[in-house]
Amino acid sequence: MDDEYQWQAVAAIIGVFILVTSVIVVLIWTRTTTTRAKAVLSREADYRDLSEAGAKTQQTLLRQLETVNSRLEDVQNRLDGVERILKETE
């Protein structure tokens, strides 16, 4: 009868060991998954911020380019006028 209880005790210890190991593995897995998710969210936020900054910069450059084009057209018109005057005086 004593041998039966020893096997039951060994089986119980093995069962508890497997249960504790399973719980530890699940906790580690959950923590790792949570950490990865936080990292992905942080990275996405950084990319979003970078994208917004790029869009703002692009809009600023577009406005500056429009200003430069406007000034260039004005210079071209003035140069055309000067050329016309020079041709008339020849």
C-alpha cells in the first residue's frame, strides 16, 4: 500500500511541476507579446509623426516653389520687355 502512495505522490509532483511550468511559459509568452505590441505601436507612432513632418515640409516647399515661380515669371516678363525695347532701338 505504501508503494501506491509513493507513485501517486510522484505523479502529483510531476503534475504540479507541469502545471507550474505551463503557467510560467504562458506568463512569459503574454509578457513578450505585450512588449512586442507596445514596440509596434511606438514604431507606428514614430512613423506617423515622421510622415506628418514630411507632409508639412513638402507643403512648405511647395509654397516656396510657387513663390519662386511667381518671381521667375516676373523676371521673365521684365526681360522680355527689355529685349523688346532693345530691338526697337536698333
